[in-house]
Amino acid sequence: DITGPVNIQFVAKGTDVMCIETNVRASRSFPFVSKTMGVDFIEAATKAIIGQPTDDMNLPDLTTRDRPSQFVGVKAPMFSFTR
């Protein structure tokens, strides 16, 4: 079973569909969100995976939308070609 945020690439031909690659979204999104929120979500995920508590990490509450008040974080795509 795969759970959590992932990027999946499929290839399709006719009615056949195959997954050719699956990557955890932690590669770019999690470090960005961690820096914006001031919380190490990679450390939190690692602790959760190995069964250690995260009580000491001051993680944001999932029922509220706590955001930094002094700035906004913007993630924009960067392409190596002009459109």
C-alpha cells in the first residue's frame, strides 16, 4: 500500500495503462512548505515512519489554517524553455 503525497507517471496505449514511475512528493514540495511554515516536516514524517513521537516538534494543528503573518510563500514552476 502506498499512502501520502506522491507523483505518479503513467503510460497508456489503447486500453492498457501502466505505472512507469512513482515518486514521493517530499523531493520539492515538503522542503518548501517546511521552510515557509518554519517546521521540519521531513523530520516529522521520518519520526512517524519509525514510530517515534512528534509531540516535541510544535507541528501546526490540522484543524486550523495557521500561516506565517509576516510573509507569503509562493511556489512557481521553472521551465528550461520559453513558452
